Amino acid sequence: DGGITQSPKYLFRKEGQNVTLSCEQNLNHDAMYWYRQDPGQGLRLIYYSQIVNDFQKGDIAEGYSVSREKKESFPLTVTSAQKNPTAFYLCASSIASEAFFGQGTRLTVV
Amino acid sequence: EDQVTQSPEALRLQEGESSSLNCSYTVSGLRGLFWYRQDPGKGPEFLFTLYSAGEEKEKERLKATLTKKESFLHITAPKPEDSATYLCAVQSDNYGQNFVFGPGTRLSVLP
């Protein structure tokens, strides 16, 4: 089945730690995105990539980093510089004008 | 700057009670308007894309319409399984392939 796979589903981070969220797609889509969702708020764009080896910052990129070494993969690292990382993280990919989402990773700082 | 607002923030309906959700947008050069359904703890599920004013799309009990300033998601005779958060998003000339999302409307359908 084609789709977008995010892992893990739940992730716990200690203060000062970096953690990496995985996003893999087998839809052959060029564009991939990372969004953050907080309760009662819309999705906010963290980073996006239109093509392999290229990515741009979104609206809230501070404290996050990404890589796009393969078309299928777009991992997101939440660094210790992100002061309030507890949120629901969503990865998406798109071709033309439709975006498809993974099932999300819920990150909690403990 | 592109903006998307949705109303109401939350809506409670009795099963069978039809209603509409609103998505208002301010963009420079609309490329597309999108509706998604999101269940708690899950990723958004694509419903519709609308490209130009006057366009309508239907799927089961849902019908989406588009004007030059807003979109409506009409829900006819809803069932409890229609309970979810409905998200609206736009693509525009300002942001190319990126999407700007509204905050969503949380719909509850009571049996």
C-alpha cells in the first residue's frame, strides 16, 4: 500500500536532548513537509522540501533541523534549542496540489 | 500575508441535523482550497480540492462549495461517525506549493 509512515507514534524527550522523528513515503512525491500542531491551533509549517538535497525553513523553523538525502525520506530533528517541543508533529507529501499526511508523532518533554 | 479562518470553532449537532462549516480566506492568487478531516490523535485525511469560485464537490454526506472569499462544507443528515475536526487549507501564489491551514472546526454529532 502506498502511503506516508511516521515513527515513532509516541516519543518522550528529556530536557537538553535531541530527538529525530522519522517520515518515509512510497508515493513517489517530490514535495515533503513537516508541520507542528498544538491544541486549538492550526497546522504550522516547520520545514519543507521540494526536491532531494534541498529544503527551506517554514514559519517556525527555530530549534528544528531536517535533511532530504533520499526522495522517500524527510527526517526531522528536534534540538535542545527548541524550548517548547511538546506537540503533535505531522509529516506530509504532495504532488501537484494535494497533500497526504502521515499518522503523526506525539512528542512529550519529560 | 495569506490568512485562513474557520467558524465556528466548535459545533454540536444532533444526528440528522444538517449544518455548514465556514472557511474564510484572504490570499493573493488562490491556487486551491482544500478540506481535510482529522480524528483525534490521527493525521488529517484529504476530502476535497476546490480551484475556482462556483465549484462544488460532494462525497457521501459532505458537500464543499467555493466563492471568491470563502468556502462552505455542508453536512447533510450527519451521523455520529462524522464527528471530527474539519480543517481548511489554501495554496496561493504567495507560498507556491505550501499550504496555509485554518485552526479547524471541531464537530460533534450526538446520537
